[in-house]
Amino acid sequence: MARILQGNLHRSRLAHDLLPQFVAEEKADILLISEQYTDRDTPGWVSNDARTAAVWVPRRGIAESGTGDDYVGDVSGKLVMGDNFNAMATEWGMTTTNCRGKAILEMAARLSLVDWHVMEEYTANDHQYILFDIQNDHRNRTRERKKQTPRWNTRRMNRDRLAEEMQRAELPSIGLPQQLSEREKAEALVERTTRLITELCDAAMPRVREAQKALKRQRPEAQDLYERHDRARKRLRDAIKESKRRCWAKIVDEVEKDPFGDGYAIVTRKIGEMKQTEPMEAEVIEKVIDGLFPTHPIRTQAERTNVPIDEIPPFTEGELIAATSSLKSGRAPGLDGIPAEMLKVVAIQRPELILEMYNLCLIQGVFSSR
């Protein structure tokens, strides 16, 4: 198993000095570093030409290293990629989630990247480090693959079979042990509901990996076709990258010759025409500000928390249908792997299968980890 630590030092000397302590405490094998304060004079340290990123293998040497766009070619085995995304998400302690953080969360859910976390230790800069493990043993990798979140081919959904299975399905709350606490009941109901929806998905749609394996068994030449397809995709990506590089170089050269040529037209078309805002009267400005920033009496902590349970309005079927209808089809599912297409059908035909789970979690104040 290899433990990898990724972090941005933000050109901080103190963060640079604290880095060996993180290596010792977390037993990190490989470090992916960006914006380092300076390069370390050790055999296991490799940085790029601009000295904006580095890889540090403190306990071992590096057999082969290089930099540049063309260095990484055909790679066999595991490939670890690191980047400075400047992504924000509430999942790792930020106050809000920006578009980059949302994209990373969707990618993590799509690829089942669950064995990583953002460290909370002091780093001497305004960035937190990411720590994750990579299993080297083949048996561990096999076990991890079995635990991966399932994926289904929603385009092959059998809606008639799904309707039959939903009509036969019992409410997940039936048979819950009475000796459980209210919070334990909510967690158990979430577990049962998730398992029920997963069974409905299996009954109505084939899993993606199983469909691929079945295709390979039916067509012996499929493996060769997959390999040729991968090589063709790689050539296409390389061609697109080279075309972008040539076009960018051409635009730069044209800007040097004619500052108001195509380069100027592209930039102004992107940012739009700058229009001067018409002056507004004081009354109009006050109306706009009151609309954007409404005021209300300050509520005390007791008023916010001590709300009787019987006064909490439960979720309704209409709200459930509206919420599921807003989900976009064809997008990456959450950590449970259940696609939006399945939630939409269940919410319309058997809303009680999932509505009681939401209402019980609402009443008990439970936000399940699932």
C-alpha cells in the first residue's frame, strides 16, 4: 500500500519546514506538491522547470523522472494525477461549494473515489492537504473492485418490469426492530430504502460492468476492438491538443502584428460589450438594496432549535416529485450510485417507498452518511 499526500505550500517557508513532520506523522510514501517554497536537495525530489510543482518520495529513490508535456506516454499500471484545482466544497470544510468543487465531487462519485480525505491539521498556509491510499496487493484491489458503487445502463431500463417490482415491494419500515432508538431507526430505514432501490435497479436495468463482461464473452474479438478503440481515442486527444496549441500560437502571433485583429475580436466577444449603467435615483437604489438584503428581527438560539416535532411539516408527495423532477438525467449519481432516472420513476409511481425515509430523518434530525 502506498500513502500519498497532496498539498499546496503557497510559497510558505513555515509550511516547507513543517512538511517533514507531516511525512513522519502520516507515514506518507509519496508527496504531490504545488507552489513549493524551494526545492529540497534530496535524491527523491523532482520538480518541473518552472518550479511550481514537485514530487517527493522521501523514503525511496525515483527510478525515472522527467518533465514537460510529452513526458507521459503510454503508462501501464496505476497512474496518479494531481492538480491545483482551487476547488471549494462543504464536504471538506469550506463554507460553500463552487463549480470546481461540484465537478470534483461528481468525478469522485463516478469513479468511486472514497478512500481519501482532507486533513484538518495546521499547515502554516491557507490550504489543507489531501491524504489517500493506493493498494498494491492484487487481492486488495480485487476486494476494492467488489466494493465499488454499482452503475446501471439507464438507457436499457425495462419500465414494465420496474412497475411490477415496485407494486410488489413492501415499505422499508415494515419489520423495523422496536428496540432501536429513534436515531437508529432512521439509519436502519435509510439502509433498507437504499437496498430496496438498488434491488429495483438490478431488476430493471443491467449493470454497466456486467454488460461489458457479457459482451466480451459473446464476442472473442471484443478485447482487440477495445484496445484499438483506446489507441484511436488517444490519437484523437493528441491531435486535438496539438491543434489547440497551433491555433493558440497563431492567435498570439496575430496579436503581436495587429492588436485589434482576431484576438481582440475573440476577447471582446467573450466578455461582451461594456455598457454604462444608467444613473438611478436614491429611492430606486434603496428599493433595490431592500430587495436584495431584506431585514428581519434577530432570532435567538432557542427560537431556532426548540421547535416542537409536531409543528415540523413533513415532506409531501408534490415536493418529492418536484425535487426529483429537477434532477438532470444522464448525470453522475451520488455516492449510493442510484441514477436520477430511477428516483424520478419511484417518486411518481410509489413515492411512499422513499418519502417515509425523508420524513423520519427530518423529524429525528438525522443526516445519514449514505
